[in-house]
Amino acid sequence: MFRTVIAAAAALALAASAAFAQPKAKYTAKIGHLEAATQPRHQGLIKVAELVKTRTNGEVEFQLFPSSQLGNARQMIEGTQLGTEEGTVMPAAFLGGFNPAISILDIPYIFPSDRAAAQKLRAGPFGKALLDSFSSRGFVAIALWPNGRKSLTSNKPLDSLEALRGQKFRVMDSKILIEQFAAVNASAVAINFGELYTALQTGVVDGEENPLDTISTMKFHEVQKYLVVTEHGAMEDVVLFNPGWWKKLPAAHRATIVKAFNEVRPEFEKNKDAAQEKALEIIRASGKTNVRVADEKERARLRDAMYPRARAAYLERGGAEGQKLIALYEQERKKLGK
């Protein structure tokens, strides 16, 4: 009995010591996102959270909520804006209604195929201007994370640029994406993502555009005869924080968080590209879809055809702010020679 009491007392002392060694965080951030915990975005966020906690001596803690646990995309964006949650990592495609400037990323081939060149655009004046555009909309945007690139599938041949004529593709609800297809004499219709498999299966649309891992996970290749890897559409994540919470942080902690997101980005991109490669293997192995990879010459032709009309659609909504951002983008891309 006496030994039991001593053991219990020792255990309590040890627990108290551990608790003392791990002080409660001064600044806690709930961060929600849409992807599953097994996917690259969440794995990257886990790494960021670890770095931030370590480098702030436990003063900043990120509580991560994957798989839409804090609500749908709109609810998480509004929650970050209003302060009911401290942050979110959200695809740019869902943010155009809150910040029209970010819709520039809907323009096809906004980033070159070369990953290093693309990162120079993100890290340079263009990327900074994109992030800064959120400040007047009630957000602090601190980083862009590349979360895959879209390719094309269809039940009709995708042998060439000319083969797109007359085909009907599903897109997200974006005038830019609709004009992207109109530019190659195809048509586009906005269909809810949850209805897409059936729409492809029943011929409501001929094809669609998505990253390869999405095509594989959603089994779109099972109801699509052709796939061409074009990487025409950037799927960029934007890291957003609530301004009120952000301003409470000491400057050193803010710098630590920004550095952690930028430091983890290369690993995140590498994991995302690996997921794309694995998805392509799965699609090929299924034997249900004819797979072709577009070379740089074909991608350049596709960009030349699509870019002007998509650009015009962006400017129609973006106004003076959009004009300034497009000019900066084109200036920076010209420097890259891409």
C-alpha cells in the first residue's frame, strides 16, 4: 500500500514536471482546410506547426482541422475574415468572390512548366502583390503553396489543339475558365464537383480539367477515354490569417511563421508532384484511358491560344487593380524568358 502511494506520488510529480516544461501556448490558431489528413497539404501543415511551436518556444500553437471540419470553403474563409477561426489554407479558385485580384491565377499557363521559374514568380514582386491584395479585404496573406496543376480528360480524342473544337468541358464557376475553352472553339459549363462523375458518365459534358491526383481519386478516368497531361491550370493554395490575431503576435513570431511556411513549401511541392506521378501510374494501369503527355511546344501553342481571351475576362472584372497586376505579371515573366 505504502509503495503504491509512493509510486502514485512520483507519477503525479513527473506529470507536473512535464506540464511545467511545456508551458501553455500564448497564441493559439485554429487552421482549417478542405483536404484529408493523408494528403500533402495537411502533411505540410503538420511540419509547419512543429517548426513554429519549436522556434517560438511553445508560445505559438497551430491546431489543424482537415477535411472541412470547420465548415465548407466559404465558411472557413469567412471565419478567418471574421475571427471565428484564426487561419485557413485555401485554394485560390475559392477566393475570387472575396478578392477578385486572385482570379488571375485562373488564367491558363500563368506559371511556366519549370518549377524553379514558377517559384521565382511566386517569390518575387508578382507574388508579393498577390498576397498584398488581400489586406484590403480583411485578411493577412503570407504565402502561396503550389497544389498541383490541371490537365484535360475527355470521351473524345485529345490528339491536338484542333481536336478540342466542339467539345464541352466542365469547369468551376469562372468566366476566365469559360473563356479559356471558348478560345479553342470548345464550350464550358459550370457543374457542381459532386455531380461531375455522373455528368461525364452520361455525356452531359465530354470532359473536364483537374489535377491528376484528383482525376485518379475521384475515378474520373473510369468514365473518360482520353487524358492529355497539359498542366495548363495552376492550383495554388493561399495561406490566410485573421488580421486581428496576426497583429497580436510579436513581430518575431510573425517572421517565424512566414519563414516556416516558405521553408516547408519545397517539400510540399515535391510531395504534390509525387502524388501526381503516382496518380498517372494508376490511370495508365487501369487500361481504361488513353494517356498522352503534351510537350513544351504543344503547351506553348495552347497558351498562345487561350491566354488572350482568359486575360481579357480577368481584366473585365479586375478593373484598374487587375490591369496593374497583369502588367506586373507580364513584366516579371518576360524577365524569366519563359
